[in-house]
Amino acid sequence: MATENIKLIIGQQDNFTVDQGYFYTFDHDQDSLLQKTDDGNTAFSYPFDTLMSNASTDIVKSAEFDGVYFWSLQNKSDRISIKRWKIDNYICKLQQTFDYLDSDPSHTYDSQAFSIAHYHTQLSSAVISGATTLYLDDYWDDTTLMSFTTTSGDGLILHLGPNSNGEEEDVEVISTVSGGVTIASGTLQYSYDEADIVNFYTYLWVFNNYDGTSSATGALYKFDAYTGEYITKYAGGAYKDVTAATFYNVDSFASYGPVDTLIYIKGTNALFINVGAAGATLPYYGSMVMENIKSDESTVIAVYDICMDSQNIYRLQSAVDGTGTTWGHYSYLLSSLDAFVTSISLAAYPAIIAANTIATTDITAIVKDQFLQPIVGRLVYFTDDDGAGSVLPISDNTDGEGKAETVYTSGNTAREVKITAVVEQT
Amino acid sequence: MYENINFRKANMTFDSGYFYMMDDSWDALAQKLDDGKTAFNYPLNSLLVSAVTSLEYDGINFWSLQNITGGVSIKRWQIENNIVELKDTFNFTPNFSSEAFTVEHYHDTLASGIMASSSVIYLNEYTNMVASGVVLTLGPNSLDQYEEVSVNTISGAQIILASGTQNSYSINDSVNFYNHLWIFNSYGDGTLHKIDAYTGSNIITYSGSEYDNITACTFGTVKGTLPSTVDALVYEKNTNLKYLNVNTMSLYGTMALDNFQPPSTNIKIYDLAIADTNIYRLQKAARYYESNYSWTNYNYVLSTSRRFLDTVSISAYPVILPANGVNTTKITMLVDDQYGDGVWNKPVFFTDDDDVGFITINPAYTDYFFGTGEAITYYKAGVEVATVNIEGEATQYD
């Protein structure tokens, strides 16, 4: 059984994000951003420069980190509030606040989950102060991203650095060139080395329990992350009652390669949205099943926030996967973006045969990973609990559809026979 | 008896080794394993609001039945891009009360390959079930492509499409289609409604108490019934399963189930699914090897459509004979399958508890020519006056 780890306080630290081995949580009661270690100790504390109230409605329901800024979501009685923060000189300083009021005649807001679309690359060559062209490893050829324009007409802002002197700055993209982008003359203050970090963000994505003012379904709202202005929304029941979301670069879908995707949890599945797609609806790169379900296999365990680091998915929960055990705090449960054997479907055709030591039935096992993709070329072992009956062969390799087959020959006693298939993750 | 799928909602369908359930509590279609574990979940993009009381799958679409004020609502859903999208909603009010419905659907293959832009196709089996307005789902082809095409007209074996196909398909690529909904309505004395599955309009209503209080049904290709593999509307009526020919409205057959707990309790079946010869009955209780079981959640209980020994009945004529070591009595063992038909040519082994008396023909085989299910032997009397117990045991060897 999973043990408690980060031990966040319920009703006070209902959010978390991760960066380089540390977990971060906004605590509205302590008015601090807490940096937590895996065992629940506080490694550091960054006081807010702008206080939150101690009211329960000020609880931060979701936290995100885009590589530069921390973002918080609060679901207040009359609005949702999204704030951008930056750690600066040991203080967590508020940079910007976007309030979305219920008094808006066109929209009612009720949200527990959001994320910020953010992207990370690095300089492909060194650049000196005053340069007007920056060469990037990635994204320079993504015309949609590079031509991003805020609702106030500004171009995409790249955050450069820190460089070897610890300096960092924002620059605005003017246009693209082969392998890079151009910026306005005279705006680059510092010099940077090859492989120095470049971060940028574009849109806020908010899972709202209202579609406009209708609570009959939910909607995914898209806001300009620089101005906070409403861009559009995508209605759908799948977007309602979402409690955890994040944005991450995922490389789990063979047909797509690495993709920047908005991830949210619905029931026991995490779904990966392609937010860069055009159209009236947003397609999915894929979906993966997780283990946030109790031992009764029917009660879903709530996930309050998620974050990702490398191939790890951290789910913030107050109950343990696969049990009814609850904790007095929030801790994380892990899932993996690496494909693992997740399910084995086992079926017999026919499922009723004569107990005559002659009759046979075909046993088919289907082995899938958490993305419901077949596990190919894996040995499946079959056993039965009938002393007189037998399965032969006792093992079989899965084919291209994840199927492995054997044949059970009946015993001589009319009874319910249990056949078990076992697959080992290699 | 093992609990298996452990569903918390009273609806179920089956496809390719997985059980499916629509859960109105978390608005998802759950794909479950035989042991109740979750293989996958598909969020619904339209919220359910009320519980689903029956779930069907036609090879492409999932269909759900829900109660609404004054009647029922049937919805068609499709898994698209990891989400379950609502495609159609048909409400039936007033005077509707139903727990069981199904969709008449057929699975066919192309009789010949077609190129992209083709507007004429040929099917191998079910051309006679296709009508103008029916939507055929073609595919997957070798490139894993699917498409839906509308049928314009039928001319002999030719199926003429409303427009050309987008993709090319090879001979024997799959073609799926549905045409009618069938709703068992318990309002009044019971009716069975045949509904146009594309428009939701009522085509014909069949009346009769036979259709009253039906709680589980499905439509499928059934193997093992008379006369051969058939497409049938399969419904449960008390402790029987009935196979209805929807073209003639006559029964292919009726089969006994074991959803009964003595002395007088019928176990409710909440939903049905059929795969190959397996019949999965969704129940909260079961009678299994003379023991009663009840569960908190819903599990499946198996039956088979394949003919199987089900009941034996033994009789003697005369039943009283002198204990003289000479007289004989004719012993008849009647062996029936679950359809109530006599089984063919099955061995029956007889035993008696008299030291001197004996069975003359052992084993005796059930009738080979007329399907009476009778296996006949004779008992020659012993020499002491006593009650003699004779037992017959039939064994299924196939």
C-alpha cells in the first residue's frame, strides 16, 4: 500500500506542482508558497507579497508552474481568480491577476482545474546583447505558436535565461527566420550561451462547470494568458466536474511523437487534448486509465491536482489507490507515462462445456497497456484451478493485437473453473 | 460462485472480451474486465442525468435506455477520439414504461472490393435487410479507415449509395448496419414496438402479455439454436429465454434458464449480452449448484445457447412387479436440453440398488432418429420384495 509522502493539509493546501524534485503548494492560510520535499518536510517557504484572505473560498484549488512563473486558481463565491506569481528575491511576488466574475451576463464561472500552455526550448547558438535574431532548438518552425498575438496586439514573449551570470529577460517575437526568430532591435539586454533556456507561454485553459451560463454541461475555456481576455470555449460534458489538469510535453503516443498537450482527469482516465488543433472541437492525442479507484472497483478516488515530471504523473489524493483507506492529508500517487501492462481480458468461447475430460474451450487473453494499446510479443502464462482439467499450451506470446490463446480441456467434475492469465512486465 | 464484473449500475453489454457499463454517477462508459477491474474509461460528452437501465452495442454504436418523465429515452452513442459522443436521442412518451430494448443490427462483409468514389456495393449476406435510408458503416479497410454511407436504393443484389465512398475497400471488409429499435413496453398489458432506428418513429406495435414485464433483452447472432445460426431478438420472460424471429414474429425457440431460487423466487435479470454461444445475464443474485447467492453489485451469470443436457426424467412401466427374478419393467429416461427438446444419441448409465435384480441394457442411448430424448432399458426383478431405486445418469460428451 502506498505510504503518505508530501502530506499537504486538506482545506489549506489543496494544490501542488512539481519542479526539479520539489513539490510546491500555495497555502492561503500561511500566505506562502511552500517548497516541499518528498517526505512532507518543508524545504523552503516563499512569502507572498500580496496576501490572500484566510477564508475557505480563498483556497488555491490548482497550481501550475510554467518554468518561470507559478500560477494559482481560486474558486471564490463570486468569481474564479487566476494569478501569476514569480519567486523573486525569496519572495513570491504577484505579477498579474485575472478575475472572471459570475456577474458576467454571458458566463458563470465555477472551476477546480486549469492550466497554462507553456513551452520550453533552448538557444541553438550563443547570442550577444543587442542581437535581433535568436536561434532556437525547437518551435521556431511552429508558425501557429510563433505568430501568437495577444488580444492587445503584442507578439509572443520569450523568456530567456538565466544565463551564466544569472540574468534573464523577456523579449517579444517579431517574425520567424529559418531556425529562429527575430526580435526588435535594441531589446536584447544580455548575452546568452548556446543551450541557455528559453520559456514561453500562450493561453490559459480553464475547465468550467458551466457552458456560458448553463450548468447542463461543462466547457473548456481559452483565455489569453497575457491579457486574461476570453478567446473561446469548447462545450462538452467531458469538461464538467474536472478537478485536476496540467500541461506537459508528452511522448507516449507513437503516431504523434512528443506533443505539448493539456491533460485532465475525468473519472479514472487522464485525457490528452491537442489544444493546437483548429475546429469547433478539440481532438485528443489519447487517453490513459489510472488506478484511482477503490477496492470495490466502482468508487472513483478524487484527484485534486496533477503534475508531471519526466515520465512520472503525480496525482494529489487523500485516499489510496485500490483501497478504501483515506489519509488525513493529501499525498501523491504515481502513474507512469511509460507503457505498462495494465489489463488482461480473459474470455472463454464457449464458456460452458461438459465435464467429461474431452470437451474443450478456446481461452483468449487480450493484454493492453494503460493507453488501451495492445502489448505485443509478451508471454502470457495460463493456469487453472481444476485438478483434472488442463490448459495447453501453458503459455503463449501476444500477437499484434495483444492476444494470446490457449485451450482448456475440461475435468470430470461439474464446477466453476477459474482460469488465470499472468503477464510479466519486462 | 465467483463474483465477476461487479457492476454498480444495472446495465451491461459485451464486445471482444470486454464488458461495458454506462455509469450515470460519473458520466462515463466503463470498459471492464471479467474480474471487475477497469480496463479503460470513456467520458461521456453529454451528461446522463438519470440511470441507464439497458445498454446495447451494435458493433459501432452504443445504445442506452433511460427512464424519463412519462416514458423512456433511447440514446445512440459513439466512441470518438477517446470520448463518447451523443449521436441521437429518441424520447418515447407518454404511455411508455420499459426496462428492456435492443437494436436490430447486422454484421456483413463486402462481396467484392470497391474503389474510392464507388456508389454501388454488394454484400455477402444481408442485402435483404438493407433498405433505403439505412446507414452502412464500411471498414476498417487495410488502412484502418472507416466511413458511413447512406443507402439510396436497392436493385437486386446491388446496393446503390446516396454518394460515392471516400475510401477503397477490399472484398470481405466489414460492413455494419442497424435498422430497427425494439422496445418492450410494460405500460398496460404489454406491447413490443418496432421503431425506425434513424427517425425514432413507430413502425408497428405488437400487443400481448407476452411482452409485459420484460427486464432484459438483446439482439444478436445466436449459435446453437434451431435450425442453425440465426439473428434473433432474445428476451427473458420469467425463467425462459426466448429467441424471436423479427421477420416472422415467431419464435426460433425457447430456452430454460436457471434464474430461479426455490421454492418460488425468480431471479431478476437486468440486462443480457450474447457472444458466440455465451449468454451473459446481469443479476444481483444467482442459484448455482444448489446454492443461493446474493451480491451487493451486479454480476453476470452464464448460460449457453449451445444445446446442453438440462433435465432428466425417469419412469418405469409397470412400476410394481413380482419379486420373482423373472419379470421385467420398462425403464424410460427422458433427457431434454435447455430448449425442452430431447437430446440425440446420448448415453445414459443406469444403476439399481437391488443385489439380484439388474438393468438389462446399460448404457442405453437416447433416441437417434426422432429426437424424443428417450433412452429405454429394462429392469429384471430380484427375489426379495422391496422398493428398488433406479437411477439414470446422462453424460454430455460433445
